[in-house]
Amino acid sequence: MILDLLIAGVSALYATAGQAGGTGFVAVMALASLPADEIRITALALNVVAAGYATVRLIMTGGMNWPLLGTLLATSAPAAFLGGLIALGGNMAAAVTGILLLAACAALILRRHDAGEGPPIAKPVALVIGGATGFASGLSGIGGGVFLAPLLVMVGKMSAKRVAALSPPFILANSVAGLAGVVFAGQRLSVAVFPLMLAALVGSITGTVIGLRWCSETAIRWVLAAALALAGAELMIRAA
């Protein structure tokens, strides 16, 4: 029951910033001492549920950048599948991921004011971003949005709110592809994941409503920065 509540809370927090909560899911399950081989596949399944609901809501409200999403997914989905085939081990991966998340957090905090939308992201740049974040998604169990968001804000000069509207379908596609890779490699979901999936759905519903109706663009950026800081610190502690 406690794990269910924590998963719901993580899902709600991340949903306010357009994220599924993959990093938080991994952190909570690690602290709950779940077997290491179950954490990645469970996190990917939770991402599918949380990001799936947020994606449906965004499609209903409109405003999604379909051309950019298609370009990103052209490389990210295959890369996520390949990442899912690889069993991640050792503390080095956790340390590197933690450093990247903390650096992304710092970039978002230092970018105090939105300077408006920049020019469209060049297609080759979007393809590289998609491939890199997709591979990280399948490899780690994190949906990829936590890597995509700061890259789009910094490289593409996109507003935090537009990034938040793009992240859920990106996370959904990468999580499905990564999950397919993990299953193809021979791992199976435990039946114990279904109550956690329900908790993730409830959290996603709550957080998405808060993010769409009451969070300003500045608030979304700070929530995202806080999520990145917590995730990065947790991973660094695990790697120590």
C-alpha cells in the first residue's frame, strides 16, 4: 500500500511538468528494495500508463507539434528498443545519469526568463536528440522525457509549456518500444505490477489536471527542475 501511494505521488508530481515519472518510479522501487531485474521493466510499464493518459488528454486539447514529434520518434523508438535489449548494470551508469540530470536542472534554474520561441529545430539535430534520448530510455527504464525536456529548452529554445505538451507522447512511444525490447530479451512482467499501474494512472490524472489548468509556465519549469534535482541526487547516492 505504501509503495502504491508513493508511485501515485511521483506520477502526480511529474505529470504537472509533462513527465511520466520514470526516474521517480525507479528511485521509489530501488528504495523499496525491489529486485534489480524487475525495476526497469516495471518502470517502463508504469510509464506507458502514466504517459498514455497524459497523451490522450493532450490530443483532446490540441496544440501538439506533430511534425517535430514524428522526427524525434523516427530515431528514438528504434533506439529505445535496442536499449531495452541491453541489461544495464554497475554504478557507473547511475552516476553518469545523475550528473546529466543535475546539469539539466542547473540549466533550467539559470534560465530565469523565457526569451520566446526560437527558430524550428533542424531535422538532423532533432534526429540526434531523439536517438540519444530513446536509447537512454530503453537502457534505464526512464521514459526519455526527463532527458528530452532540457535539451529542447536549451537547444531548441522551446518554452517549457510547449515541451510539457510534447513530452507525454514521446515518453509513451519510447516506453512501449523499450518495454518491447526488454520482453523480447526474455523478461516478463510480474502480476504485482498491476496495482502499481493503477496508482500511476491515478497520479497521472491528478497531475495532468493541475499542470493544464493551474500551473504557469514558470511553475512548470520549476517543478521540472525540482524533479530533475531529486532524481539526479538519488542516482548519485545510489552510485556512491
